[in-house]
Amino acid sequence: MSITAPAGFTAAGVAAGLKSTGAKDMALVVNNGPRFDSATVFTSNRCKANPVLWSQEVVKDGIVRAVVLNSGGANCYTGAEGFQTTHAVAEKVAEKVGIGAIDVVVCSTGLIGLANPRENMIAGVEALAAALTSDGGDDAASAIMTTDTVSKQAVVEGAGWSIGGMAKGAGMLAPALATMLVVITTDAVIDAADLDQALRAATRVSFDRLDSDGCQSTNDTVTVLASGASGITPPLADFTAALTQLCTDLATQLLKDAEGSEHDIAITVVNAVTEDDAVEVARSVARSNLFKAAVFGNDPNWGRVLASVGTTQAEFDPADLDVAMNGVWVCKNSTPHADPATVDLTPRDVSVTIDLKSGDARATVWTNDLTHAYVHENSAYSS
Amino acid sequence: MSITAPAGFTAAGVAAGLKSTGAKDMALVVNNGPRFDSATVFTSNRCKANPVLWSQEVVKDGIVRAVVLNSGGANCYTGAEGFQTTHAVAEKVAEKVGIGAIDVVVCSTGLIGLANPRENMIAGVEALAAALTSDGGDDAASAIMTTDTVSKQAVVEGAGWSIGGMAKGAGMLAPALATMLVVITTDAVIDAADLDQALRAATRVSFDRLDSDGCQSTNDTVTVLASGASGITPPLADFTAALTQLCTDLATQLLKDAEGSEHDIAITVVNAVTEDDAVEVARSVARSNLFKAAVFGNDPNWGRVLASVGTTQAEFDPADLDVAMNGVWVCKNSTPHADPATVDLTPRDVSVTIDLKSGDARATVWTNDLTHAYVHENSAYSS
């Protein structure tokens, strides 16, 4: 009941026949006020899905009163017909909830190029509206799952206020402001501008640092709704810290459920000149198929780490790099150090530390290993 | 006998005990003149192996008289000791062949962080010098193989002159001027400056357009030696065309032998504003694990193509893109067109065409699919 934990929200999840399995595939989250402040970040992919094109207009005034989501089809590259479906769904939500369609964010996920059957979705909205309840968070969270094996939810408690969140995402996980569908609710009193500032700060160090497979989605949306129902206005720093905690929690849940993964890998770059340098270096390693396959094989192949580091423009001396895996410094001053055989990569959690010895900035990027199961799942997904 | 096809060259390949299998692992190519013009391109990876650091100095004066190569260890990130090994090998070649060490290019390939046993390599050079012959090209080509399943050789005949080449490479294949070890020989009379110009023109549209797994090696070297033994000075345009043909032939052989691959994928972007735009878009698709896994599953998933296109900065209208797979236009104007079920992806050769409708430039990037065998091979390589 994560997203319905904060006061002022109702939610529901139903099966509308979009998934061939008959599982829940539509969700609705409604902010009942008294305030309707919101902030949203979208994928930076230029090939944006129809619901993103619609929702970008919806969020411009900082007011969002409902979010309707579906799995079973991304409604991306489905043309004018697809956009009209998104619009029709928003209009139906507006009619049933008694609000304006221009305050309804629409999110879709699933196969690109697949049109969602409009009649099913309209009927789905009717069922959702009838099922709205103040403990509907679980149903909503399960309705947005695609290849996810578990639903992702989190709650962070403040002093008299709280934040709840749900997320979906298991593949096409690479950062671009947002890399999945996430709905966050809070009953704190916080205006849209502050909410936007807090959301961008939180996603920058959470979802933006997740790079499971280097592939950036066309539909990613993270939207936060603030009802103000607690009547409490927390200090912005407190709220931002709590929101960051919640986003990091959800990002970690996404990481642990990434398609076919057997290892969660935290790549930390230390002593970089800038945080951007640290992120660039960490991300280059996170995107090395050779490194990721080696981790799958429990092989502490630090050579593949340095080969990736060398492709970046960050400031460092190629002849003076240190690399640790699970705390063992297998490379010091760009030469072999501790015996790699002493590194135990069998646990699911793997850490890689790269010391650039050039400054005092640092950053961590999270990724997964490249496994047979990943290849299997993604070679068989749509056909 | 590819590299010994042009007049003026001798070569050899021997087993020096670097590979645990006992297979050939050292090669030597000697230019016997009368001219010793050369040109070389190296990996742009900033983490360069010791032989690259050495050879960068060797090639500066445009004179190279011998190339010594080894598989079984990349001699990368092995410190001062490793550099001294490279130097000692060059000195030994110089002594045995009767030339200066500063005219000896050294190339190594294999595991990063692994020191090559110096005594084995010195003994190997002695054996190589004793085995040098004017038909030693085959032996040399097989001695530089690592995970290659076949040796790669090619010859292009000019009017009274010829070009021969050998290459090794199966993994860590991504462009950075050069992405593998390649030695090219010619008996044409051509000075070092023209040779450099021709080599850069040829690699730009061949090896640089090969992106098998997005991973850039630390050891890549492409070196061309011109003996002038034919006595013929071809027009530079003719020589460049022949060299481009040879490089493309070798690049195609590398593509077909890429680790674990089941498909060779040519991604062609047409009607781009610039060739750089076309390359950027094609390369983004070539690096999408989701797209590559889909091709492995014979799934014409054009949505994953567009999702990658959208991550680039190239000029195009996201709402007006066409995509064809194996000649079938599955997407027109960014909406579904022909039924993807009519696309047959079972042949090894796959073509993807992306029409940006923005200009008249075009480019092709070659890649492979992402397969179980790739994951298997790269999770078990070093351990």
C-alpha cells in the first residue's frame, strides 16, 4: 500500500485484457487533495512514446490530479491513432474522477510499436474508477509489472508526513533522468517548484545512476504527487533527503530484479576531479559486456575494467590507477597487486572501486552482470 | 601466405610456450626492402598496452623494418617489467635480423594484466629468425590467433604490385582507429606520408565501422609495411582503393568470427545530414544489447532499433523515421508498416536500414548478435 500510505490518495489495479496472461495490467492513482502540486521527469530519449508526448503537456502547470498507467503495450511509435488512445484514456479518467483531462498523466509500458486496444483501456478505466480505495497501492503496483518478477514499493516516514512510491522496470534500464515508470505520493505540503527541485536532486543520484543494460527506454516517467493532506510543510532539505532515500530504495529494487541478472554490481569511482568524471568512468565500466560477462563467470577480470576506463575522457593518469573488487586491491599503480584468486565473486553483491587519484569527487553507478538468462529473456520477449 | 605475397617480405610463426595449448603463439614479419616506408594506427584507448607504448615511438619516423607479434598475453598493465620485456624482444629481433630495435614494431594480444615470460619470448624470437621464409605468411597468421577460430588473411592484386594482410580479433572489437592486430604488406613504391593517408582513409570505412561488442581493446594496432620491391609507384587513389578493399575484406573476416556470434548485422543509415550523424545512429543500434539479443532470437524488433536511434544527437524528426529489416519496411513514418512476421532473420546475414529523411549522407556499421555463446565464452575466458 506504498503509494496510498500518505494521506490523500486512492489507487486501484485491474486486469483490462491488455496482457495475454489475464494478469492485472492497468493502474490508477488519484490525488484527492487538498493540494495538487506535482513534478515529473521523463526519458531523455528523443523517440518518446505517445503517453510521454501527452503527459509532457499535462505537467507543465505543476498540477497533476491523477496518473493512469498500463502494462502490456508501450503505445510508442503507434502514430496518431496511438496518441488518440492516450487522449481518450485521459478523458475517461477525467470523466470518472470528476477532474480535467489536462490534469491526468498517462504512462504505458510494454512492447514498442504495439497499439493498445482502446476499448479495453476505456473499460479498464471504468473498472479502475469503481475500485479506487485508500489501500489500493498493492494492486496498482502489481498492475504495472512487465518482466518484473516482483512489484517494487517503498515508504519513507517524515515528521508527521510521509512519502510512498511504486516502480516498475526490469529491462531497458539506463539513465536518462528517469528510466522506468515510477509514481511517488506524499502528503507533505510542498509547492510544485520545490517538488521539482527535490525530485531532480533525488533522481540524479538514484535512478540516474542505475545502468542495468545500457538501453534507454522510450516511456520512462517518474511523477510525484503532493496532496498536502498532512498539513505539514517540512524543510525542503528534509523532504529532499527523504525523497532521495525513497528513490534509492526503489532503484535498488529495480536493480535486484533486472532481467536475468545474477549479480548486483556497484561501481564506485573515487578521487575523481569532478563528479561528472566519476560518473563517466563508472558508467563506461557498467556498459562493458566483457566485464559484465566476466562477473557472471565469477572472474575478477580487472583488465576489462581498465580497458573500459581508458575509453573515457575523464582526468587520470593511465599509468597510476588502482582497482579493487569486493575490497581486494587486485591492481595498484596500474600493475597487478593482490592475487585475483583471493576475490570471491560468488555473492550476489559485487563492488568495484576505481581510484583515479586525481581529485576528491566520487560517484557510484549500479549495474548487473550479463547472463545467459538475460540473452534468453531478451531474445524471446516479443516473438 | 597473404603477407608474404607481395615481394620483399619474409615471415614465420612458432610456438614459444606462451599459450598453454602449445599452439603457435609468436609471429615475425620482416620487410627486406629495398624501401621501408610504413604507416600505423593504434587504439585510441587511453589505457594502452606496453607494446603500443613502445611501438608509438618506433613508427614516428615512418620507417619500420619488422613486426613481431605474440598471442597468449597482452602485456598490458604489467608495469615497468612488462615494458622491459617488450623492449628486450625488439632488441632481440634487431640483433637476429641485423636492424635497429627502433625499427621493430611489437604487438601483443591476450589477457590484460598478464606478464609475458621474457625467456620464452626471447627464445621464440630466435626460433622465428631461423624460420623466416618467403612463404611464412600462413604460419604467422595462425600464430596471432587468440579466441579466433580461423586465421584471417587477404590479398589484393594491383597492376604489377600487390597488398597482403593478416588480422586477428574475435572479441573486444570496437572501433578506435584500429581494433585488433593487423599487419599489411605491399611491394608498391609508396612513401610513408602517402601510406599514412591511404591507411587512415581505408581504416575509417572498414575497421572503424566494425563494432562487434562495443568494447575497445588496449592493444589494437594496424601497421602497413611497404617494401617497394615491385619497383612500381601506383597512383595514390588506386593504392588507397586497393588498401580499402583489403581492410574491408579483413574486417568482414573478423566480423564473421566474432565470439559466439550467430548473425552478422549490417546497420545502414541513409539520408542523414552528415556521415558522422549516420555513423552515430548506426553505432547506437550496434551497441544495443536488447536489439542484439532480439536478432539472436530471430525477432525483427524494430522498436528496439528506434529506442536506440532516439538516444543520439543526430538530426532527424522522431515522428518520421523508416526502418527496414532484411529489406522489409517494418516501420514507415514512425508507425508500424509491413508485418514483422514477414521478415526472415534465420540467415546469418542481417541488414537493418534506417532512413532519417534529413539529408543525403549514409554509413554502414557492422555488428553481431548477442548470444548465449558470447556470454559463455566471455564468462570463462581467463579463469
